[in-house]
Amino acid sequence: MRHAQTTKAFNMFSPSAKRSLCVLAACAALTVAACSKQEEDAPTAKPTAEEMKMTALEGQLNILTWPGYIERGESDKVYDWVSQFEADTGCQVEVKTAATSDEMIALMTSGAPQESPPGDASWPPPGNAPYDLVTASGDASLRLIRGGTVQPVALERIPSYGTVDPRLQDAAWHTVDGQHYGVPYQWGPNVLLYSTEAFKTAPTSWSVVFEAQKLPDGKANKGRIQAYDGPIYIADAALYLAAKNPGLGIKDPYELSAAQYAAVLDVLRGQHPLIQRYWHDANVQVRDFTTEGIVASGSWPLQANTLLANKAKVATTVPVEGATGWADTTMLATGARHPNCAYKWLEWSISPKVQGDVAAWFGSNPAVPKACEGNELLGAEGCKTNGFENLEKIKFWRTPEAKCASHAEGCVPYSTWVTDYAAVKLGR
């Protein structure tokens, strides 16, 4: 009925008027269609040249790290988490290794000047080293943060950060004033590595490396043990002394009063005549256990795995006093020349495959729990073997600071640890 009325009204117009109405109707229809099409096909805004420059991959990435942490198949072809990253991103990875946290600090803060990038006459920042990333342990990370050597990371550029173990995401050694200064990488204990020929059963106490004694094989430990060549080793002695002499009241091996600290130094001075070597090179320690008659030392799983792969008669244990340990964080240098490649690596480094492969090679534990599942190299029991369930039992390396929670009067700071440990190693 409504259609019939419309047709009747239209027929009342003259032929020329009808033509005009048809033209207007057609134009209106075309206009609506054009607008609709324009809305559907409206292109997204193209990134500006500045935005393109800010995210363009630079083709290069320089990383300072611990030995064994970044492998490209040169030691064993199946352990390679660099080649695929380079193929995917075009960022060529250059790796420099350091044997101690103090060496890392020195390398990160005293690099030689480099050629300035095009159009950036401000490069390099004062004291900036040629590294974009550093995998720092807890005894170095706070020093890097306090010194302005590393910068906060933008977590929005690391989509997988939420997969990191919640116990590590906001850890005090890389999170300051609510800002994250890196991405957790791997963690593990400082184990007691021992010869199964000298010890038929696992030693139950760290006393075998701290006090003169006859070992189960009937020989003295003098000249047959080692200690770590880093001031942070003072914490190992503190942990041992906390259990041996509870009356000292040591609650945290990184927060020592002057009196507690003096007692710990006495332990280390007593240990000095027993020491064959203060080790810092993992490969040298492997050789010493193989050819120099070393039978016990604080060590890393890396050395144990290497020795076991070579059929050496060794094993590891965590004595009753507990153990210190390391939880390492990949941190972005303040003067990073290749920040976009660096962010790609930060994301890549916490992928489950990479995390599991690193843990399998190093004998460490992944920062991403998902990595414990379905990794061919790590195996079904790999995380359990490496002590994944013991995270809360480990006293992780942390930079000792003068202001501390344990003592209102303050604690002995790391700078003093450095000076005094150097003297201990010289027999003073």
C-alpha cells in the first residue's frame, strides 16, 4: 500500500521533473556508497620517519655475560640459541664473557670511546662500554643501577614478561622504586663440588673447605681445596658461620654488623693456608679437579656438568648450612647503541625453548617455569635435578649496602668487602 502511494505521487511530476529527481536520487546513492567505501577502506596511519627510526633494528647486538650463558653451537652443535635469533632479526650477536661480577662492573663502566653513530655527536656517554646488554648477578646489579650504568626497561616491549616466575619478577636485586632494570635469565645455587674418590659419601658441611681437617680418604684438606675469587664469597663464610655460631646472630649473610663481619673475616683468614687456588675461571677449575688433585670447592653446576661429561669422578651437594646462589638478570646499558636489537633479545631470552636449553647446558634453573616442560635437552627431570624446587632456600647474591634492615646502626658495605677480601687472599 505504501509503495503504491509513493508511485502515484511520483507520477504527478512532469517528465523533466521526474528526470531531475532520478538524477538527484542516483547522486545521493553514489555519495552514500562512496562514503561507506571510504570508511571501510580508510588506511591506517603510516608510522612517521621518527617512529620508524626508533624501532628499526640496528643489525648488531653486543652482550657481556657469564661463560656458558650464550652459546651458538661452537662447543656442542645442539646448544645454539643465537643462530636462529640472528636469522629471525638480522641482529648479529657479539659476546664478551667475564669471570666475576667485579670484572663485569669494570667492563661496563670503563669502555673505550667508540665512533659516533651518524648524526649523534653525543656518543659515547662518559665511561660507556661497548655493550648493549649484561647478564648481571645480584652482587653486581644494584651497583649497575646505583651507578646509572643500566636503564629501566619498558616491559610493554617485552610481551612475555608475565611468563617469568612470579618470585623473580619483582626481585629486589633488579627492581628499585618500582622500576624494573632488567629481565630475569637463569638462577642456581653455589654448590659444593667434591671428588667421589676422596668422599665416598657426600660431605654434610661446608667445614671441609673452611677448616683444616683430615678428609675421609685419610689425607689432609690443605692444598686440595679452592675458594671463589670474588668478595661476594664472604657471604659463603657468613652463611657457614651463622650455623656454626648462632650466638653471633647472623640472619642475612649480606647484612653484617661490624662484629659479625670481623668474625667472618677470621674464618676466611683461617681458610687461606688451606687454599690451592682462588678460582674465577670455570675452565681452570675443571682442569684443577682433573689434573691438580683438587677434591672440594664451592662451584657452579657448569663445572660439575663439564667434569661429568668427561667421566670425572665428582658430584655436587648442598650442605646442611645451605648455600648462596645467583639469580641473573639481563640488563640494558644506559648508552646502548643497539637498543631495538636488545629488546628483541630480551624477549627471545625468556622464550621457553631458550630458557630450557640454557638450563640444560649450564646446569642452572630457568626463570620461566614453562621451560621445565617438554624440552628435549633438559629432559623431564632436568629442573628437578638442577634444584628448581629449592629457590626459596637459597641466599641469592645481593650487593651489601651500608643501609640495611638487619642492623639499625648499619651494615658493612661492599666497598669494604672488596678491600678486605683482597687482603685475605694475600694472607693478611
